[in-house]
Amino acid sequence: MKAGTLLAALVSSLALATPASGAITFVSKWGAQGPAEGQFNQPRSVATDSAGNVYVADQLNARVQKFGPDGTFQLMWGYGVDNGSAMPQVCTSGCQAGLAGPGPGQFASGSPAGVAVDAAGNVYLADRNNNRVQKFTSGGAFLDEFGSVGPFDSQLNAPEGVAVDSAGNVYVAELGNDRVQKFDGTGAFVRMWGWGVDDGSAAPQVCEDACQAGISGSGDGQFADPWDLALDGSGNVYVAEDGNNRIQKFDGNGGFLGKWGTAGTADGQ
């Protein structure tokens, strides 16, 4: 084969082997079922920090695990994860499942749910069945918590998803109250949105005081089991609705911007 022909053949084979721009390629994986470090029992949510570390809400093990960007286990936290004692612990080896409960730094049975990391590396967990959000350092030390069960502002009913914007504001998707609440980084209530949250009217509303649970349904800006949420670089909020099989988009103050998705198996469904 002539040199030019050989080069053309090599270029052609490289073109076939190189993923097209925007293509998704498998990189790595980790985890198996179990209670030890690097094992999971229904991992519910995942988030990354600015250094690429990965935090996993290990739901039925009642703990949070932290991994390096390559999946190397670093540490975990939850009640009793180090030696089984009924107290908040951080473990780096020989770890075990957490003890479920309502204590500070502890997670309820079936929790934690959503996880998010702010710009300073603090980690927020939606502790769904304790109806609260907990805040930790990246090393697992408990910092704060906010929320109690109820329909009013600053109260929560099955918080499922959590996200943090660049200013440190915390957004919580409430499965049981069909609304989204916004808090500042200290846990102080800022506002909420959903249908009827201000005065009970069957319309999209934003409320900042004396608020109530949302009205479930399928209208624009209305929620049926808001399950998770995320923010983009402009501060827009995207909410995944389990009950409506769609994504809704809002600005950071709760203004409705758009929606897409229907139930089904086709593209975009």
C-alpha cells in the first residue's frame, strides 16, 4: 500500500473511532449494593463541588458518601457510620450503614433525598422524612438545619430536591406541598411559588409572607409532585415533576418561563 493510501486509511479509521462533537462516551463507574464504603443502598441523588468531588445521598443507608473525581472513596457521614454509636460520625474506612432518626446530622429512614453543594463547598441535604434541610461542611461536620413539617412558609412537607444558586440561595422542591421554596444561605425564608400559595386561588402565585400549600394540578406554574430541581448559570430554576411527566422553567423569583415534556417513550417525553 502506498504511503498516501496508508495515511488516508489511518485517518479514516481514526475518524470512525473518535466520538463526534457532543457525543456521550462512557468514562467510569463505581458502587455495588451493600453497607460498606463505596457501596450503596438506593443512591437517591448526586452532586459535585468545584474540585470535582462527588457527593451521593445513599438513601436507604441513611448517610452521605464523598468520592474523588475518579470515584475513589474519601469519607462518609451519618449517625453511627464509624462504629455504630448513636451520634453523628464521619468515617473514612471500615464504615457501615447509618442509624436512621431525627437528630442533628442524622437522616430519617428513606432519607436523605436531594443533595446540593454551594460555592463554598457546603453540602445541603433534603432530609425528606424529617421534613427539613440539613447543611454540612464538605468534610461532613453538621452546620445547621431548617424546616419543620407543615404547609406554611419555612415549613416543609417531604422535601425531595434541593439546589443552590451562585449567591448561596437554597431552593427546595416539596413533594407533599406542591410548591418550590427559596431560602437564603442561613435558612431564612425568602419566597415560594406554586398555584394558590398566596391566597388559595386557582392560579400561579408567588408568596413572601403567610403562605400556604400549593394546589396540585397540571397548569402552567402548577405542580404535581415536584421531584427535583436544578439551576443554570443565569439563575433560572428547572423543576422535574413526577406527577406531570414534564420539566418547568422559572426565573429565580418564581416567574414561569416555559415547560416541556409529556408522558411517553418518544424523544422529549
